[in-house]
Amino acid sequence: MFTCEQTYEPIEGGVPVAAATPRMSDDRSALSEQTGWMLRVRDARDKAAFARLFDHYAPRLKAMGMRAGLGAAQAEEVVQDVMLKLWDRAAQFDPDRAQVSAWIYQIARNQMADLRRKEFRPVPEALLTPEEPEPDAAQAVALEQETTRLRKALSALSDEQRQLVEMAYLGELSHAQIKEGTGLPLGTIKSRIRLGLDRLRHELKGTRP
Amino acid sequence: MTTGITHHIPQPLLVAYASGALPHPFALVVASHISLCDECRAQAVAHDHAGGAVLEELSGSDLSEGLKGDVLALLDAPRVQARPQGRVGPYPGPVMEALKGAPPRWKRMGLGTRQTILHDGPEGSVRLLYIPAGQAVPDHGHNGLELTLVLQGAFRDETGRFGPGDLEVADDALEHTPVAEPGEPCICLAATDASLRFSSFVPRLLQPLFRI
């Protein structure tokens, strides 16, 4: 079923026009606590907001590290490195294209893979961001709603299926073992992220030769 | 971003990449394809959201006392920020990282074909291949999985046509003979989880010599 998530249905309504879109700061109330904290870290270098993110994610990151076979001390090293990267790279956080949890997840699995291999894991080229990005609260809110749906779908799975999904995303299955699917509705979230990417490409067109 | 890509990354490989479980040679090819393909980038980020959902649902482990204070105290400490390599010519950022920013150092393999080995280890190997226009890549089968990403030019084989950004996924069932199209030389990034076994052109005995 992992292989059947490729139905990329378009989202009704498409991308809202920029002129009708409220600035992010006008509509933060519709976003999750975690996104709000992350935006405060990004925009105001707010250490209190960072501490909230730490309280929420650090114990989960430690658990993720220990699931990956790290000892407690090494898992805490990963927690420290991931949380510091979160602080250092906050400017790259874009709620139009990723939720905080997804963003932290990819930082964490890169950090763990680097630690295992003692060399950098190949990562895709970073996307250029426009100098003055036009925040699109509607896009960020829609992505948030998709993520909420995804989490509901995850908790609605049978125990067996849920375990399989956990194992797959915690790196406990090889690519050859990942043949059975998840039943997670990734098609719609992928379409939503694609809209964010298209919008970014469109903005970049105007600013780059 | 490259337009006109028709051959994408299969989902199981994207999930394994997202989770960090994909061996290094294949991860380099997947990261390179994502650098060229917004469709697969969006799909990869969707898998990160599934990973993020799993992370949110994990019951946390207790932290050592003092960890939070340590991290907060380090926020303002100076840290060296890595400067990632960007794309150069046909080579996407992850390939330039593997090349450490230098141009490929090609080794001749005969009939104008050249290679640059980027990584060779117990989990497989990944290399750049340079095939002159119109030239066939030696007929070969595979012991396991082979991923081939076209960076420049194009090739055709029994399964179809592969242009810039296209990814061919071959397993040990496929005996294929890729032929570079006329025009510019074809440059590919190819990863295997085992040594290639050539059925002609390079005798088996010579394989260790060529490390292919």
C-alpha cells in the first residue's frame, strides 16, 4: 500500500491569491502551539518559546534515538544537536511547506544517520527562499489541517499496522521490507506541499534571473 | 528543478530514505533526484510529515537533569555552520558534496566510457558514468538493486527512454543494454548494492580491476 499512495488528487480551490491572503502574523491563532513557538523562535529569537519546544520535543527525540539503538547518553547528544540545529536553522522554517514535527523529524534522522556513518548523509539541495517571502497563512493552516488528519489516520490504524508504520518511519525496516503499506492519506498532504513548492518557484521567478 | 521528468522514485525507497534506513549509495541518488524533481520533493516531505506524526505519538523518554539548561546555555555559543555545495553544471548539490566541490576525475573504461567512483563500501557503491553519444553501456545484469539517475543527455534500454532527471530502478531480474542517445554525452549517477556483473565487454575477471 505504500506504493498506492501515488494518487495525487488536486486540492479544490488551488492556491489562494496573495492579495486576499492575510499576513501570517494576522492569523497565527489558527496555527498549532508548536508552529506558534517555532515562528517566535524564527522571527523574535524567543528563548522562552524555544524552551517550550524543548519540553515538547526533547523527550520524544530521545525516545526516537533509543528506538534507533542509541544508548541513553548518545540519544541525549542527538537531542542536544537536533535542538541546537532547530535554533540555528530557524530562518529556514517555512510553515507553508512543513510542519514543525516534520521539520524536526528530518533534522533528527539526518543527525542519527550522520552519527551512525560518521559522515554526512546525502540531503537534497536546499530550496532558495525569496528575500521577502510573502507569508501565506491559508496555505500554512491548510497544511496544518492535513497533518491533523494524518495523525488521526495514524491513530485509527490497527495495532499491527500502526506498529509497521512506526517501524518504517523509525528506520527499523529496510527498503526491501517496505512493501506493505500504511493506509495513511499521504496523497492529499503531498498535493498541499506541492502547492507550496509551486508558489515558492513562482515567487522566485520574479526575483532571480 | 528539471522539467519533463517521467521516471520517479518508488514509494518504498522514499520511505526508507525518509527514515534514514536507505544505504548511503542509494541515499545519494535519491537526494540528487529530489534536488531535480519537485514532485518527488513534495512526496518526500509528505513522508517527513508521516515521520513527524510518528514522532508526535512517541511516548517521551525521561531526560537527564541539566540537559535543558545545557542546551539553553549553548544557544548563543558560536557554531560553525556547514555551507552546503550547490549545483554545478549537470551535477546536483548532493553529487557536488560527494565530489567535495571538485570536478569529477574520470577514469577510462574503454570505448570512450569513463567513470568516477564516489563511494564504494560494504553497503554498495555509487559512481558517475560518462557514456559517449550513441555508445552502449556494456550489457550487464545485477546482483541486487541498481538506481541510475540521468544528469545529462539520455539513454534508452529495453524498458524505455531516460532523460535528465529520470531515475531507472533495476533489480536482478533485469538484463538491460542502455544505449546513449545521439547528441551530447550521457552522464549518469549509478548506485548498486553489489558489484555489477558484466555479461560481455568487460570480462568478469577484470571486474575487480575496474571495481565495477
